[in-house]
Amino acid sequence: MKLLVTGGAGFIGSEFVRQAVKREIETIVVDKLTYAGDLERLREIEGDFRFYKADITNKEFIEHIFQTEKPDVVVHWAAESHVDRSILDATPFIDTNVKGTQILLEVARKTDISLFINISTDEVYGELGKDGQFYENTPLNPNSPYSASKASADMLGRAYHRTYGLPVITVRPSNNYGPWQYPEKLIPVVILKALNNEPIPVYGTGENIREWLFVTDCVEAIFKIIEGGKPGEIYNVGSGEERRNIDVVKSILKLLGKSEDLITFVKDRPGHDYRYSLNSEKIEKELGWKAKVKFEEGIERTVKWYLDNLNWMLKKVDFLKDYWRKVYR
């Protein structure tokens, strides 16, 4: 099997590439290397994969890559993924997540591939109240420019399966966390600011609830889907580990031995979804996958990794300062 992985220098994509190489799978990585992409994440397997620096909206170059490499399976991670940035400017999200996905699907359908894994997100479903879960057949109801762009990519994948017979499988994971996550997302932001004894911004009152999935569990689910998933199907990939944002922050502060006095409540994000929760019974029953890492274990491993790799995170700080000023007002 030959894998072509888009966004393979990103947070989750790089974990997928590292695991693919360890499984001795021939792997081609395609990544634009935006601010959030970093080949440092792949340094431990350098030389064990082929790399193309490419924008997935560049159809001619994507066609060249497919014609040159002739992949069997495409795993499409590449995306603009941060809700806050999509609120500031939605344009890059439409370009990459919608146009880029359509180009990949179009090129793939003209190539002899056996499978196209289209990575979506739980955010396409919208939000939940205190009760209930999202199922694979729950209607999509995205509320942010980011989730709307991912819902569009999600539906494009399913349309290409229905219309052209392209063997697309749609995967909707919950919030990923773990080593190598870019420090604009909640967990690495809290770690970085706590270590610097800086105010930790928490939207609203911190009551919003997310389902936290450790990155290695997410990637293992994708391999299960590649091995046994059915084209045209949708698979939710969740952990069942739901936490309020404020409790996530407090867990990190406790691990770092920092005071909760650092917590600073800021103006809530526009259109902030209250809660996400996935029902993942389908992938468990059909493919035998279930998340292994409990949140307490995962957050401890994550905090330890950042403490051991502070230099990598600190390289990103200057770039983030202006962004933080725009977002946390």
C-alpha cells in the first residue's frame, strides 16, 4: 500500500505519518508548510518518507504529484483548523478546506486510487445542550466559518462518492490533543502562559464542553478505517472523555503547580458552541476500535511533552503575540 497524506507536517497529520512509517507503509507527505506546519514534527523519521511542499489548491502540481506517485490511499488531513482565526478572516478556510478538498477529490477520481479518507470534524454537527449525542446521521448544522468550511468539504467528499463512485470514507473526530499541537489551541496556550505566569484567557465562564481525544487514539482509528472501513460510510471517532474548558485549564494548572488565580475570563467567542459529544458505537462495533487513553493520562503525557520540548514551543511565541492581542480582548 502506498499512502498519500495531505497536511502530514501538521499536528495530527504528523502523528499519522510517524505511525505509518513505523508500520513500514510507503508514505508520501504533501504539506504547504503554513505557520502551523512544521517538518520538525517528522525529524525522527526523516528519510523514511517522500515530501512535496505544495498548496492543495494548486491543481496542476497536485496532478503532477498523483501522476508521479500513483498512491493507493489518500488520507486528507490538510486544513485550516482554528475557529478563532476563521472568525478573524474566513477566506483562507474557504480556499483550503473547500477549494483544496474539491481539487484533491477531482484529481483522485481521475487516478486509480482504492480509498480516499476525508477527515472532517465533530464541529460540523453544530452544538448540543447538556444532554444527547451526535450520530453519523445527525444533520449537519455548522455555526462558525471554520465548521461551515469543513461541512462543505465533508459534503463534497460524500457527493463525489455518490456521483462519481469515488471510494470516499468520511471521518468525524472529536477535539484532538497531545504532543506537537501548535500553541494557538487551548491546551498548549494554557501550558505556555502558565509557565510564564501570565494571565490565562478563558472564554466566557469556561462552561463550554468538549470531548477530548488523544492524538494517538485518533490516528489508530484511521488505520482501522483504512483496513476495514466501507466506502461511502461515515465514522464518528470520539473518546467519551468530556470536560468543561475551565476544568481542562484547572487540570493543567494543577499538573504545573500553578495557581488558579492566573485564570482570566475574557469576552466569549462569537457563536461559541456550548457542547460537542460523539456517539462512536459504529466504529467500535464494526471495526473494533475504541479510545484507550483517558483524559487524566493524556493531559499528563501532554504537559510532560511540552515541558520536555519547550524550545519548540517558544519558537512560536513571537508569531503568536499579535494574534493573541486580536483574539483575547
